[in-house]
Amino acid sequence: KAGVTQTPRYLIKTRGQQVTLSCSPISGHRSVSWYQQTPGQGLQFLFEYFSETQRNKGNFPGRFSGRQFSNSRSEMNVSTLELGDSALYLCASSLEGQGAVNTEAFFGQGTRLTVV
Amino acid sequence: AQKITQTQPGMFVQEKEAVTLDCTYDTSDQSYGLFWYKQPSSGEMIFLIYQGSYDEQNATEGRYSLNFQKARKSANLVISASQLGDSAMYFCAMRGSYYGNNRLAFGKGNQVVVIP
């Protein structure tokens, strides 16, 4: 069974550009969540998609957006990149989206974004 | 809001010894789940163990056990018989139990280095 796949693994972008990251969840998982990890702020929740709908959103500016396709694959987009957007972006997929607390989140290896 | 606190500095552990990683949490949810993840230098978050707030027994998964003290709001991870491959960052996380919530709140993490 394939795990969560994130592409690309590494990205270098220039300030002001935009970027799109992709996440393919485990087959059958309909919930996809995105997290930003930086040394200063740690792991912060960006948003969650379930059945093509954004269900939860963290405290990030509107430059951060996402979407989910009918096959549950998800993309996140960051527009007008800033130096502070440099981070490891992690995607997690879950089997059920019904708030069951023991629903394990499976993570991908992340996309490491560097903004110069 | 949910808050996870991990305050231990980086730890050096002798191979084959046990290590305890501290985690305290704060939440207003009556029902919640607590998770521990391992993050090696590759970046992937690896699920280790889960404890539900209503579980009466402490969770165990192989060499990992969770010392859950609900009244003290602590969920410490114990790794027995440390191995060199246990060198990584360890994150405590929690999620409240309500419909449509797959949002994990993470602590800042504990760095563990296992030495031979």
C-alpha cells in the first residue's frame, strides 16, 4: 500500500513568486491536512480538505490556499512568496473525516521550500 | 484552543537504556486524543502511539509506552531499550473529538540522540 506522496521534495523560489505543492494521500483516504514546519514556529496547521471541501483553516494569510480534487489529491498554493515562507510543508492523510480521535494521520516526507 | 508543551532540552541517551519524553497539554475538550510522532532527519512524521482521553489503560506499542496522567494533563512517552535508529525529533500532538476535526496541535518537540 503506497504511503502519502508529496511532490516536489525540494523547491527554491524567489521572493514574490508563487508556488504549488502537491499531495497524494493513501488510497481511500478522503481527508488531507497541510502543516507548515519552521524552526521558530514549529508545526502549524494550515488547512484541511475533506471530499473536495475545505473544512478547517488555520491562522494563515490569504496568500496560502489549497484545493482537493475528486481523487482526494490535494494541492496547496502560496502566492507572493516571502522569505518567511521558507519551511517544510507536510501533508497528512486520514481515513475518516468524522472527528474520531483515534484516527491516525499518515504524513508524507514533506516539501522543503526555500525562498530567496 | 489546545496547547501542547514540550520543554525538555536535547537529550543524549545511551543505547539500550530507556528514555522518557515529557508532554503536558491543555484543552477544554472533554474527549480528545493524544499522539506521539517521530521525525527523523528525512522529515517524515512517523506515528508511534495513541492514547484516548477515556482510555483507562496506558497505551503500549512495542518499545513505546505512554504514561497518561489525565488529572495532571500529562502524556509522557517512554522508549525502552533505545536503539541508534531512535535518534530523531519526537513530537507530542493532540486532537479534540468533534465532528469534522482532523486538526492536530503539536508541541515544539524533543530532540533525542542515542549514543553507542
